[in-house]
Amino acid sequence: MSDDLTGWNENSDDEPHDGTDEAIYADAVGSTNPTTAQLAARTVDAVLGLLRRANRLGAGVLMIAGGICLLTFLLGLAALDGGARTAWILFGGLGVFVAIGSVVRSMWRLSVVGRSSDRLTDEVQAFIKGDSGSEQTLIQTVQVTEESGEVGVVQVSRQFSGLRSAVDDGSPTYPALTSAMRAITGFPVAMLLASFVALTFIPVALIFLLILIF
């Protein structure tokens, strides 16, 4: 292991280190008894990895659900007139806003978390030191995330619920960590909401098509 780290250091374009960072990195990916710094690094890595997966899923949901809702809305404008058309503009427009807005808002919150990784690492370390019972919760959450493999990102996001409850107790002290937990645990809700609205719009779109045809 030391030879691997030495080779990595020699081939790196970065400035020489005293070996501390390499040791932390090595332990962070395989230690069963990580230090505070190592556990914080693993937690942030797990969060950032989950964010990348969530953003990919969010982009897909946005394209599909947003496309269905926008198409249905336009079909309604073409198929209806008078008071029915006015009502559809209100209710259909609300549906489009909810479906697209929930996904966009969730992805924006995730992007904010991704831009505050350094601060997040510091707050995770402070959180561990300030709550003796938080370390085991963090370890379990990180292990589930790292071992998730092909498990859906929505299911993995739900694993952070317990960690969010612990973090919320000290939310004024850990603003970046609190924001990260809320963004991650709120992601499944946004995806389900957008999907539900899109599924609701599908039969409505068929009705509008029949009106236009006949």
C-alpha cells in the first residue's frame, strides 16, 4: 500500500506532501475505525457522489415529465375554448409549474451543496466532535451510500433521513450540512411529485387528442 501511495505521489502534478493527506486518503476508503478527518472526508465524498447521480436522474425526469406536461398543456390550449380554456390555463399551468419547478428547485439545491464541499467537510468534523452519537450514524449512512451500486438514487437518498434528524437539532451551527441533508432527503419528494403530475397529465392529453380529432 505504501508503494502505491509513493508512486501516486511521484506521478502527481501537485506539490509534495508530508504523507498525511495520503494516509488519510488510504484510511478513508478502507478503515473500519476512521478518525474524525477521515470520516468527514468519506461523508463528503459519499454526498458528492450521490449528488452527481441525483443530478443525472433529475435531468432525465425534467426532460420526460416536463415534456409530457408542456405537451399536454399545449394540447389543451388547442382543444379547448371559452371558459374551459381559461380554467385549463389556470389548472394546467399550475401542474406544469409544479412538475418542472419541483425538479428545477431540487437540482438547484443540490448544486449549491456541491459548491460548498470545503465548508461541508469542516462542519461534518465539528458535528462529529459535538455529538458523540453521530459517528455511528455517519458511518452507517456512508457505508450504505458507498455500497449502493446499482440501487436507485431515490432509495439511497432516503437513507439520509436519520442523519438529517440528528443534524436538524443543531441546524444553526451547521448551515451547510443542514442544507445538504435537506437537499438530499427532499430530492425523492421532488421526483415523485413531478412523476405524479406527469402521469396525471397523460390521460388528459389523450382526451385533448380525441377532442382535436373528432
